[in-house]
Amino acid sequence: MAQFHNQIDDTLSQQYFQEQTQSNISLGLIINYIFADIAKRPRSFKIGLFTTYIVITFLGLLQCVVQLSPLIFLQLNESTTGDTDLLYLPMAAENTSNYRLINMTDLHQHTAQVSEFLDISPRWMFMCNLGKLGVEQKFRAYFLILDSQLEQSIGIGRRLDIDIINNNQVYVSETGLRGLNASKGDQIYLNINILQLLKNFGIESESNEFTQQLRQPFKNAINQQLVTYFKEDNFQDKEYNITELAIYSQSYLNYVKRIESTSLTKTIAKEYFKQNVRQLDNYTEEQKEFAYQIIDIMFQRNMTRDAYSINKFLIRVSKFSSFITISQFEDGLFDLLIQINEFNINAQVHGGVESPKGKWTDALGMMVFMDYKNATEIFLESFFNKFDQVITDNKQNNEGMPGAISELIPVNDTQSWAKNATINFKLQEYSLMANLLFKNRGEKYETPRIAKDAIIKTTNEFFSGAGYNYPVQITAPLGFTIGLYHLMKNFIENLLGVATMILLMLSILLIYSLMIGDIEEKTYEFGMLRALGFKKSQLIVLLMLQALTFAIPGLFLGLVTCYLINSLISMYIFDMSLLLTTYSIPFSALVFQISLGITMPIISNILPIKKALSKTLRDSLDLFHRVVNDILVTVVKLEMMGISTNQTVCSIILISMGFISYYVIPMNIIFQNIRGAIIVINLIFITMVVGVTVLMNLSEQWLERQILKIILFIKQSDKNLQMIILNNLNGHGNRNFKTTLMYSLGLAFIIFTGAQFTLQAEFMNDFIKTSLTSDIIIFDASIQRLGLDEYKFRQHLEWEKVNDPTFIQDYTFSAVNLNEIPGIPRFFQISPLAHFPRRRIRLQAVEENYLQVINYQYYYPTEYDTKQTSIEYLPNGVRDGVKDIYNNEGKLDIAKTSDVYGIATNNHAQNNYKAMLNMINNITNQTEEVDKEINVIIPEGYRYEDGVDVNTPALLRIYFRDRGRAIERRLKIKHMAIKIPNNAFSGYRTVALFGEGLITMKDAQMLINEILNSRIEENKFNNQRAHQYFQKLPKNLTYGLPKDNLLIKFKRVTTKEERIDFSNRLRNYFTNDQIYLFDTITMTETSKDFFKYLELFNIVVAAIALILSFFLLLVSFIGNVRNTSWEIGILRAVGLNENQISKVFVYESITLIISSGLIGTIIGLVIATTFTLQIVAFSEFKFKFAFPTLTFLTTFLGGIFISIYASYLAVRSFKFKSIASILKGQS
């Protein structure tokens, strides 16, 4: 009833004053009032202005960085894979030769038709040995020939600061220069292997013995030309008598001496020969044409000198043979040419390259490159220098056919002929590969989807014009790997989203606190304004304009500052990536900043406006009896309608979570939307943080009291203030609850992201170490799976161990997976003895020291053979399971006898039957063999899926579908494990679809021999596919098994330079360009550096949040002090001094901040740990607790400091006032 009468009085009063004053309220009056209020109370304006400014600036910069991030990630991707957008490789077209070259003139015509293509540049790349005179060590390197001017103009390797090189100048990787002790201006040489070079042109190797592999194709190529002119069968094997040939040769010599006496006789003789050929009726036209060509060549040359050479040739042949065949001549010619297999190109070092920076991929390692302009001449000159040397050496020292053929070869004439033949040859028109760049590259790599669409569209357009069977294949190195970097981008964007939410929450609450404080302080002023004729709508306009007075200047200053800082950041990124977009603030960031600057004060003003309008006019004008009557009408009306706000909010949250769980997450999985999945997961965790914070804040008051007791227990002299502080905490509960809730929430997010970074840094470190297994890993990724040159690697590593005993601790090889060897089924089957259930398994052979070389910290065994007594342990105290499979203790090998009918028996009781069968049939050819048990390590997941374990006998079944038969072998499971680095091990049942088992090298050899019915150690094969495969393998392999992994562990801490030089020495033994080397230590350090930057960013966000929290606490504490000013006066009157009053508020603030800080820290750690446990559940790593110490110290200790300082500033104005002034409420 009283409220009803108050509302009537309020209405009547407003009507009375409006009638009396008949005021005309203008916008100018409102603006004048706002400016007057700013002059009277500048603190609120300054805080609001600074808050808007710093939030707009920082969040705007974050949006600008997001817009620039594709350039950053594009540059990182280019550093890894190279600057090439599309890589064109030759592909043999149907019914054409197999020589792999690209016709660049034709290709350029087709690429020019695609509008999105910028240009295309030819390249030639092959392997060589890099050396220097006087330096014994050589280095395996890639030799790259390119058009340096064209590549510089279109931007391939644009970040690499190099000159356009000429003549025989080369750039060399700095690691190669260090190894050769060379510098700019020094002379080096490149050792070129022609047979290796021929492989680049399409000649595939049948074995490692290139000489034997190429001999027959070489002879066939010659015979195919001769078969047209020799109609006899096997003409190449027809024997010609040397004595007869010598007589003909001498006669020919005498004849040419006569005809070359004058030019006229030589001309007449030439025509005479041609006339005789024309009169030959038994010659075809092709044979006659060939004869004409021979005659022309003969008469163009010095025939007397050639006749002497033929004579010398026959004399030398006669010393070791009476006959000669064309085939023998071809063999001798091949033996001669094969000696020119390797030649050196001398070059001058023009400079060193520390990092390729996109010029080529980092994975290639050491590189030497030169310009194409004089490459043909340099190659020919170097080749003929070696050619001259070989011919001269064979003439002098070779008594066989190559020495005899050397007499026939005129080196100078041959060199002149080659130069004349290649004088019009343009190397740039025929390349081994071609690198193409897009126009507007930055836009095309903004997202993986855009990149994929651009690649599909442009390549389809190219093949539409060139034809679907155009003889090139196209790969997109950047497009293939850009998705991996955008995963990182999505991760950072979510981080920025969390940072934005934290700062927005604090900013809105701070502006809200400012406005609500001003409204409480200016209740009387608002009452007077309403009494003078202000309508409620005009009061709303006044409050909104008052908020905009600091929002608009803050927005303007924020935009200007953001533009300046963004220009500097853009300048740095553009200079780093050498890609240019714009220095202006992106449109999306600009819209975000403007909308944020306008909506933030509007949202913050909603509750203050409701509070300002909720007071009656009488209450507003009553200075000593202010009553706060919040508007509850709406809530009451909703409840009367049967609607509960709490129930509605909870229902919406539950529906949203259900929608996300049952629709959004499956949709992202189906469409492989990684970004959407990450956003959903982060939203779930954010809602968890908010929910747990709100729930935990219910214990805030209890925790505040306990912390206060601890503080006063430490500070006994202030224990008499406990009741006063508790009363303050109770009295300020509503205001403090909002402040501590937001502080806890912000701190929880900061600790959550900080702990998440620390924990994920540990996870990434674990992932790299388990994926790459050891300090250095070398593996063969080629499709042929020919493996590494084990013998040469072992020789070099043993040399390294002798050269520096402190460098290498140990190394180990692992064999190619048995199921990848030709002739062996793709999967084996493992089962209990009952043959059910059967599950797939692949087998890999490892050496005995395997676990000692890998990162054994990530080796998680579950069960061992407990009956084994001889046991060895790893340095971390875990039993060495691989040593166990090399231990035959307890291994059951059974003698197996098969009779003539193939019936096998192991039963001793059937010996009588066997003896009777032998006596009746008089048969003695029984086969006695041993059924050997194979020791194996299998994944833990097979225990539940396959019903096998260490104590269960198992069978290995090898089934041949094409032969309709199977081989079975007994398995002895020595050990089961959840994880072994570099192997497909898991504790989950799904591992049975792809799992691996580890066996010994000897058992692997035995299995291969049995499966292939061969003896690989003796190079005896009954399987043609296997024979062809094993003939291609490197020589001197242990157990005859190809090895595709080499793992190396260092003994001491190594520097990056040491590892680079060591890696380059190892690259000398790479046999193909699909062998890769990874430095695990460097990759781990790079990963740590990345997460350090993220942690630093989180600290910056925390620092800004602390600044906003300071102002938030200051405003809150000022409100607390103002509301309890009368109590302060009473306390001063009863004897409390100024210092004690300050301590009351300081202890109150410390109690609030410590309690809310503890809650926020605990929540952040718990949610981050939950997130990490989710990752651990999939990765099966052991959980590691990593505390974000730096972030915690920055936020928690910083929070305590700002709380003390804010409370001191809030109470400072009351310390020096008189008691009477405080009691009267005079400010």
C-alpha cells in the first residue's frame, strides 16, 4: 500500500513541476550537464576512457593479426615445402618414350591460358658429391640448375637474398661450406654420376649394379639401328677374322693415301663410291641411304688418319683375339663409356645459404645451385675433359677391347661435333620439373578450403586446354600441407576468442560498476532533474550519452593506436614474408571495433538504467532515508504466467548442449571440419569453466573467512579488527560477489589457457619424441621400399664413434615391415591354438638394442613372460622386452617329421606306424625339420580382441589367396605393451585392425625363406617377384633383410651446428631422394619456442586483465567505502585510527582476491587437466601435470598487489577527513 501511495505521489509531483516550470528540455542541456559532471568527477571518465581505449586497441590488434595470420602460416609452410604452388613433373604419355622431360615451350603456352597462373619456371635437379681439392671429406648434395632471373622476377625464393649468378658460379648451403672449409670465391667441384643422372631421365634400375643393368639396353639400342641394314639373324654375333680385316685395312690405307693426294681425286672417288651403291640391286633404299651417309662422313674427314686408326685398332685386337663380333665391339664400347660415368664440374662459390627460405624444401638438406645459362657448355666441357682423360688412359694402359676402341675415337673431333650439335640447344626448353606460382597467392591460402578450390579449378582449367592425357603430373606442395598449419591457426583463433571473452567480461563489468556507482552517488541529482521536468526517456538518453562520452573518444584513440601498431606489425610481416596486402585495418576488424565500442557501453548501461528508473521521486530526494526498490515487476509477472527465469535459462543451456552433442559434433566429423570441431570443443570447455566458477563461488564466503583467519593468525596484532572486517564482508556481499565472480572467472580462463599451453607443450614434446623415436631418425619413404644402405651407414657410424667417443651412444636398424616385401601377404593373422578368433597383424624385425636407442621413456609395457630368469633392464628401470625376444629361454621347438605322403606327426606313439610304412615301401626319404616357436611382442589391445596374452599359446597364420594354401607358425608371446615409439601399438581393441608385432631379425629371415620358398641369405629365390626385389637391394645387408629405419641416440648434449654437420655427413649415403632425416631435438626445441610465444601472449592478456581488474576493484572498493562512510565515522569516533581503518579495507581486499584467485586457479587447472586427460585418452601417453608457473605468478601475485593498492586508494580520501565530515556524508 505504501508503495502504491509513493507511486501516486511521484506522479502528482511530476505533473505539478511540469505544469509549474513548463521546461523545454533540449539535447544541449543534457550535453552541458554531462560535461559539467565530467569536470566534477573526472575519475570515472578517465577510467571509462582508458578501459574502452585499451580493450578496443588490443582486441582490434588481435583481429588484425588474425587477418594477417594466413601470410605468417603461408611463410612457415613455404619454409618447409618451398614457394612452389604447383609442381609439374614429367609423366610418360601413352605410346611414347619413357624419357622424362617437359617441353617447356609447349607447357608455357598452356599455362599462359589460365588467368590465375602467374608464371612457370624450369628446374633440373639431381644428386652429386660436393668436394674441394685438399679436403678428403665429400658431401652428398642436391645439384639444382635454375633460371635465377626468372625465379627472382616471379618470386620463387623471394625471401632468400641472393644475386643473379653467371658462368660457373654456385651458391652452396652453409653447412656444406663449413664441412669443406670453403668460403666465397673458393673453387669447389661437383662430382656428377651419369648413371644416377640417367635415372632422372627415365631409365629405371633393375639392380644396384648399374653397369650390368645398362649394358644390354645399350647394346639393344645400337642393334635396333643396325638391324635395318643387316638382314642376317644374330648379325651381332657373327665372327669376323682379324687377319682378313687387317689385310682389308692395309689395302684401304694404301687406297685413301692415293685418293687424298689431291682434292679432285677425292671428289671423284666419293662419286664413284656412291655410283657403286646405286647399282647394287640387292640393297634396299634404307640400306643405300645409310651407305650414302657413311660415305659423306668418311670423305668429310681425314681418311688417311682414320685408316691409320682402324689399322691400329685391328693390330691391338689381334693381340688378344683372332676374331671379332659386333657384340664384342659393343661390350668394349660400353666398358669404355662406363669409365666416364663420373666427372667433375669445377665451380666458384658465389655465396652461402644458411636457410633456403622457400627456394627449395628444407627436407632436401644440402643444396648446390647454379644458373642454367651456361650449364650446357659447362657440362659438355667437364664431360669431355673426363672423356679425353679416359681415352688417353685406355690407349696407354688398357690391353683389352676398350683400349683398342680408344684408337678409333678422335677426342677433338668428337668434342667439336658435340658442341656444334648442341649449339642451338636451349636447356630451358626441356626441364626435369617446372615450378608454377599463382597470382594473389595470399588470398588463395586464407583457408584450406579456398586453397583446395583454387588448385582444383586451375588444374582442371589447365587440363581442359592441354588435354587430359597431357604428359605431366601436377602436385601442390603448399596446398597439401597448408591444412596442418591452419590447424595451428584455428588453435590460435580459439585462444584469441578466449582472450576476447575475458577482456570483454571485465570491461563490461568495469563500465557497469562505473555507471552504477555514479547512479548511486547521483541519486539526488537525478531526482532533482526529474523534479525539474526530465522524463524517464530523457534520463535514459542522458545515461547513454554519458557512457558514450568516454566510449567514442576511447574508440577513436583505440582505432588510431590500432592502426599505428598494426602498420608496424604489417610492415614486419610483409618484410618477413615479402607478400603485400594492405596496411589499413581490415574491414572485419574495423566493424568489430566500432560495434564493440558502441555496444559495450550500451550493454553495460542496461542494469544502471533500470536502477536509476526504479527509484521513486521521494526516495531520490530523501538524502537520509534512501530506499532501494529494484524493479521486480517483470519477474513477478513471468512467475504469475508460470514461467521461471532460472528454469528457462537451464532449459536453453540443456537444449543447446544436446544440439551440439547430437548434431554439431557429428556434422563436423562427417564433413571433416576441423576448425568447427575445435570451436565446439572449446565452447564446451568454456561453458564448463563458467558453470564450475559460478558453482564454486557459492563457497566464496566460507573461503574468505578461512583466509581471513589465516591472515590474522599470522598478523596477531590486528586480530582485534576481525569482527569489523567480517561485518564489512557481510555488508558488501552483493557488490563483492559480482566483483569476485568476474575476477575468478577471468583468472580461471587465464589459468586454463596457461595450463593448457603448458600441458599441450608437454604433449607435443611427447608426440614428436614418440613419432620420431630417437635423437636422429633416417627412414626410406619410397614406394619401392628398397631401404637404406645399411653397410655404408654402419661403417660411417662406427667411424663417428671412434672419431669422437662422446658423440654417439648407440644406433639401431629396423627392417622393412615383412608384409611390404613383394610376394608376402599384406597381413598375417594371429589367433589362439583353437584358430578363433583370428585378427590381423603385421610383423617387423628389430635389432636387440632397439629399446635402448629409442626414447624408452615412452615405452609402456603391461605384461612379461614371468618364467624367464635371465632379465635385462633399461636405464629407467623398466624391463627390456626386446632383449626378451632375443632370449630363447623357455622357447619350445618341436621336431616335425613328414612322410612321403606329406603326413606330418609329432606323436612319439606313432613311431611303429612310421617304421612299418618304411619297411613295406622301402622308403627312406623322410624330411626331418624343426617346428620353431617365434618370439614376439604384441600390442596390449590384442588381449581383449584376440584372446591372447603372455600365458596363452598363439598361432601365426600366413594365408595365400592366390595359391589357396596357408602356412602356420607357433608364436611365443614374450611381452605385451600399450606403446612402443615408432610402432603401431595400443591398448585399445581397434589396434587389431592395424597392429604390429616385433620379432627378431633371425626369425624374420626364417619366415621370409619359408613364405617365399627361398634362401635370401644365399641369394637363392624361387619367387620371381621376390628375386627382382631382393636384387635391387643394397649389398651386405645383415640377415639379408632390407632396413628402412635407422635410429641414432647421442651420448652427450649436442649443439644444433653439430647435429647439422653430422646429418650432412649421413646424407652422403642416401640412395634416393625419398630418404628423409629428422632431427628430433631441433623439432622439439622449435615446438617449445612456439608454445613459449603462446604463453607470452597469455601473460600479455593476463597483464591487460589485471589492469582492468585494478580499475574494477578500485571502483568496487570506492563504492564499498562510500556505502560504509557513516560506519567509518563511528569507528573513528570510538577510537580507531587512520591506519587501522586502512587495514580493515586492505585485509578485506586481500581476503577477497586470495579467495577468488584460489577458486579461479583451481578451476582453471581442473578444466585444463580435463582437457589434457581427453587428449591422453586418445594418445595413450602418461598424464603429466604441468603447472603454468609464470602465468600463475603474474596473475595471482599481481592480483594481490592491485587489490592492496586499489583498497588503499579507495580509503585514502577518508583518512584525513574529520569525524564530523564523515558522519555528515560530506565528500
